[in-house]
Amino acid sequence: MSLIHSSHDDGLLRFELDEVALQAIDKALGGVRKDTRKVLKAAVNNTAKQARSKLADKTKETYAVKKGPVTKAMDIKKATTSNHTATINVTGEQLELKDYKTRSSPQAGVAAKVLLKGQMKAIQSTRGHKAKAFLVTFSSGHTTIAQRQEGQTYKRDAAKRKSKYGPHADITRIKKLLSNSIPKMVGSQENVYGVVEPEIYRRLMENIQKEIQKVLDKR
């Protein structure tokens, strides 16, 4: 029996069984194809739900992010009796740096870490005067972590900004800071998916045996 997943580049994780496995299940159920299809549908769908939860747990254990948003980013397309493949579609743009673990102060600026076991690091530019990152609230009300981009200034709204903030206002362009996306974190062979995959495979085997036994107990 095999657990097959697609490349992580497309944000998809697929769970299905090879032909040899299907024949083994069919034989265990006495060749009743209707029961085989039911077993496959239930086992694969149960495994997909367990996999989503386990992947979210492992992502939270590895990266300094909350489990809720990670779980919500993983949508399951369930297997059916005619198509015994379940797909987890992992979506999401790059997360803002503020979505990770951070701390800030007026003097030191912002420090952050992406990996949970990593060290908090001050966010500073690698060029020029090493501008510190800082918390900013835009006119929309959205608060994020940003950094001034040395050598880049606001030209279009410069007069408006000086009128609002004063003639000596700093009109250096600021940039919202981003980090890893959820698909990249979940799909990490080194940190998340590659670590969890053996357990997903084991649970798939267990779920198949449970579903086979349920059918046999009813006969």
C-alpha cells in the first residue's frame, strides 16, 4: 500500500492507494466491490482529517504561529466511492511578520522569530543606517510591522504628508514586512510534512483495517 502526495509547489497534498493495495482490500472483503469502495472512502477521508490536524500541530510546534490560521488554510476535498483520492489544498499568501512571535520597544525597535526554537532577532536593514523595524497603523486601521526603505521616498503624496505631519516629516517610503506562507511551512520536508508523513501513512493503514473490520462485523 502506498501513500502518494504531489509536489508541495502547487500547495496540494494527495492521499490515495495503489492498485496492489486495492486488490488486497478487495480480497479481505471477499470481492464485494461495493464494500471495498465504502472502506476506501471512509479510511482515506478519516486519514485526511487526521493529517490536517497533525500538520497544523507540527507547524505550530515548529514555527511561531497560531494553529487556527494554519488549519483554516487547509481545505479538504474528500474522497468518494468512485474516486478514492482525498486532497488537502493548502492556500495563503506570505504572512506578515507580525503574525509570528514579535516584541517591540521605541528604543530597540522590533525583534521577531519565525522558528519557535529560534532566537528573537532585531529587524534591521542591512544597508545604510540600518533602520529599525517598527509598528505602524495605516489609515485603514491595519497595524503591521514595517521598515523605512533607504533611498526611496514618497513623491506622489509628499506634499500631503508634510502638510499632515509637518514640514520636517520623514517621507522615506515604508514597506510592510512579510515572511513564510502557510503552504511553504506546511509543505516543508525538513520541518513539517516530511516529519509527519510516516505517521500519516501509519494512520491510513490503521483506518483501512478499522473500516474492513466494521464491514466484517456487520455481516
